[in-house]
Amino acid sequence: MSGNSNAGAPRTLYDKIFDAHVVDRSDDGTCILYIDRHLVHEVTSPQAFEGLRMAGRKVHAPERTIAVPDHNVPTTADRVNGIENPEGRIQVAELDKNAREFGLNYYPMNDIRQGIVHIVGPEQGWTLPGMTVVCGDSHTATHGAFGALAHGIGTSEVEHVLATQTLIQKKSKNMKVEITGKLRPGVTAKDITLAVIGKTGTAGGTGYVIEYCGEAIRDLSMEGRMTVCNMAIEGGARAGLIAPDDKTFAYCQGRPHAPKGAAWEAAVSWWKTLFTDEGAHWDKVITIRGEDIAPVVTWGTSPEDVLAITDKVPAPEDFEGGKVEAARRSLDYMGLTPGTPLNEIKIDAVFIGSCTNGRIEDLRAAAGILKGKHLAQGVRGMIVPGSGLVRMQAEEEGLDKIFTDAGFEWRLAGCSMCLGMNPDQLAPGERCAATSNRNFEGRMGRGGRTHLMSPVMAAAAGIAGHLTDVRELLAETV
Amino acid sequence: MDKFTTLTGIAAPMPLVNIDTDMIIPKQFLKTIHRSGLGKNLFDEMRFNSDGSEIADFVLNQPAYRESQIIVAGDNFGCGSSREHAPWALLDFGIRCVISTSFADIFYNNCFKNGILPIVLPQEAVDVLMDDARKGANARITVDLEAQTVTSSDGQSFSFEMDPFRKHCLLNGLDDIGLTMEKATKIDSYESQMAQSRPWV
């Protein structure tokens, strides 16, 4: 049980966290797993609270439940006056009502600490190593960067967690993704995570929990690790994990909800046991040399449609099986011709933000490219910080000035254009260099075309007016 | 939740791989605070033009498939977002079963909470059922959860794997919150023990 991770056969990090949270195990392996943190947002929770009320149930552990509106919230300054869209306004009002009625930890829309749920959790110290963290949102995988077992759930499961603080789970298989060596200049955490999905496919992780390891992962900051784990779900995995280390502990220490004093010492001593034992069993192993990863972009409508920026748009015939037809459909939707060099694809918009790349380090990286430069003629750009505190930090560092001087809009925190549930959307046919996580048809607005990439690549594309290799810009400035 | 025992119905062929939950129910329909009423927007952007008129060649708009209860789909059906609105929309339209070579994890879980049976079969079996589904309304596929078989209109039968706990819940239409709450004392004792071993949580 929890606290004791030394007994028996060698275990993976995932095995250890899972074992520490088992409340009950049936003979067929079905477990009731305890949930340490439950994050809640306005889109996937109203039906769960309604179900709770209809059954006359309470929230089992409101002190472990954290609510914040993020998907629907406008990112313009006039949101202090409320949400214009009536349906969005009702959803946020429902969350407000539910959070207050059930006594949840709550960050309302106009609180400085509001932001994307996956940015707020770590920022406030709710997310800690060795925890189980769930949310009715697939990008809950983000919290795996802390060595927490974190994954998305549906609304029925949200209701289950609210009512019982547990989930019914079966153990997933263990996959090791090792990124060896050093990254080359211009290559970032986003390129790592996209390169992995490019290699495994969007179903390659189905049935697995991934542990990312290797020198290139250890070298990443906590922000970079969150970017990597965030997209574990795009590879189909239930969760992505990175073993906690001194960087993790340093990030957590002093945060509002992190333990203090003796409790901190006790926590760290347990967290230090959270690593994969020598000789533990892996069901699947993927190894990529960090040196081999180039800055990448997606060309299609699946996150597995990944190529180095130096490549060309592929042809449907380059694929096999069902992917041939899917590629034909993608190319048609994306308005691309096979054989076109990727760095000649012109863009209309740039979006920098989201739970994948909306943290302070992402904004610093983008600002590093944009300083003294301007968006190309005809390109619009939007920068949406991941939380009110990220926004404040960026302003203290003067990054907002760099962005606005470069012609970008500087917005308030929220999910924004990543899924376009608020007014931030692409028009039909508009093409966007985006730091978000999904390039699905219609994701950023009906008919909108999304190319996924890192913040530095998106910033560079904005300046050039077309997809471009950020390494060329870096070479110019050296 | 409605029970799922056996089903004989029209199957719509959707061979596209990686059909994601944004396709199944686009984000503009997630603003509801209810579970019902999403069927009219199922596959909205594939099914309707922006003026609301039907896209004639989309499978569920074709006369033979308007009453489909089963979808035979390409690999990795339901990938992407955790939105349970995807199974809610399928169910509201009348779909009770999806057959594919693979499903995304969260979507797969969500189906069982709503009385929808997702069936994983090998490629060869899905190919046979896809061809059968292409024959239109006269080709009805039969699913038997108790026996764990799918049978094509011409009598070819395929067995599928199913987790016993999930099967039990679907066959009996059980709400798993109720089942977990029967173990409340175990949850309480876990929490007391955790207060000692991980007091910072």
C-alpha cells in the first residue's frame, strides 16, 4: 500500500503509483483506484453534478476537487462584463453554482489564478508526484510530468469520482519511451512529443501507460516535460509519466497547496522512491536518438501526420491500408498538393497558447524569436497565456510588449482557439501555425486548417508568412 | 442505463481510420448541460453543409442507412477528446454498437457507461462485416453479447473478447457508482490509512 514501494518484484513507476492507490482488487483484476485530485471544468461536468443531485449524492471529497472554467471563457478584456454567448454563459454559471454549492476549491473566471485547468493544477501545487489525478479532459495527461498518474475521463466517470473519490480501473500495460542524448538547437519538447506520435501513430499507445525517460527528457524543464506528457493522449496512451527528480521537487516547493515543513520532508522522501526499478518489465520499448529529432510540423488532420520541416507534403500512395483514404481526405481538407515543400506552405494565422504550450517558458521562447520582428503582411496572430498568473509573469518580464510590437494580440487566459469553443476561431479555409495539440478537421473552427508545431516554429512562421525552419532564423542571429 | 443483450440491425460502413470525437460531435454542440438531444448533430460537419442541408453521399444520409443501429468503422475509432457527448450523440441517433479493429481508450470506456457495446475484431473479420454493411438495409448484422458473437447477414459468425465485469454491467444495465458505493467501508479505511502514510495529499 501507499508509502511502501520496496516489496517484491521490480516494478515500473506506473506499477508503484497504481499499487499505492488500490482500494479494492477483484479476482479478474478490476480495481477500485483512489483519486487524489479531481480537476473539473465547465464543459464535461454539468451532467455529472446533475446526476449526483438526481441520486441525492454528495461530493465525497470536495477538498480534493478543484474547479476552474477554461473552455468557454472569452479571452478578451471585456469578459469582466460576462460571457456574451448564452450557452457558454450558462455552462460557466453552472460550474459556479456547483462549485459553491458543493464547496469545491474554485477559481472563478475573473480570478487572477484562473486559467487552463492543466496549467492551474501544477501552478497552485495541487498536482504533486505520486498522485492520481483525473479530469473530464483528455489532456489531463499533462500532470504526468510530475510523476503523477493522470488521465482524462468521461462525464459518467466524473460523476463516479465526485460520488466516491475512486475510479474503476484495470491495469494498463507498460511502455518505455526513451529519448537518448541531447537535442539539437531549435528542437524543443514539442518536437519530441510530436516525433514520438509520428513514430508510434495515434493508436500506438492504446492500452499502455508511457514512461518517458532518457537524457533528453531529464534535461527538459518541468514546463517542457508537461508539453511532452500533455500529448501522450494523442498517441493513444492512457497516461504519460516522467519520474520525479530534483527539478520536480524544486518546482513544487513553496506552491500554495504543496506540503510545508515536516510534511514536505516526508513527501519528498516518498517521492524519491518513485522511479522504475532496475529489471522491471516493459511490454513495449521505443527509443529515439535526441540528435535525430528535427523541428517538426504536422501536414494533415491527425497528430500522427508529422514530418520534419525540411520534408515535402506526402502523397496518399505513400501510405498503406486505411491510411491511404485518410491521407487523401486530409490533403483535400488541408488544401495541400503532394510534393510541395512544407516550408512553402503559406499561413493566415498564428496561435500560441493551450495546455500544451501556454506556460511562461513557451512565451519566453516565442518572444525570443519575435523580439524586434513583425508578423508578415496579412498574417494575424494571437497569444493566449495559460493562466492569469502566466500572463502577469509575462507582463513583468515585458514579453507582452514584444508580442504587441510584433503585431500579435495579447489575450486573457483560456483554452481559446485550441478548440474554438469561445469566439476565438479560424474562418473556413484559414490556415494556422498552432502550438496546440490537435489538428482534427474543424477543431479550430469549421473548415479551419491547423499545423501543429512548437512555439518557436509558430513564431518563426508568423514572421515569414509561411511554415519555416526556425533554425535558419537562429543561424541569422548568431 | 439501458441493458444490452442482443441486437439485430442495419450497420453503416465507415471505413475511414482515426474517426475522432471532434468529427462525431463537433465542439459547438458541447455547450449543452444535458445528456440528450445530441443525435441531430451526430457527425455534424460530415453530415450537413454549413447552410444545414444534408450532404447526400454521407453514409447516414443515404436512405439505406438512416435507421442504422450499428457502425462498422476503421481503426482507432473515437480518438481525441474525452467528451462523453460522443457516445451520447451516437446513442441519441440510435447507434447501440460500434465494431472496429481498435478504439481509443477514453471513448471505449465511455461507451460502457451508456449502454453502447464497442466490439474489437481482427482486420479480416472487420473487412467481412464492412462488406456486409455496404450491402445496405437488407443486410442486417446480429450481435449477441451473452454469446460474444457478431454474425453477418449471410451467417458468418465471429467471436469477440469482452471484459467479464463490463459484460455483466451491460447485460444488466448496472450503474457502477452504485456498485462502488457498496464498498464504501473499503474507501473509508483506505482514507484513514492514507492520512497516516501520505498525510500531505
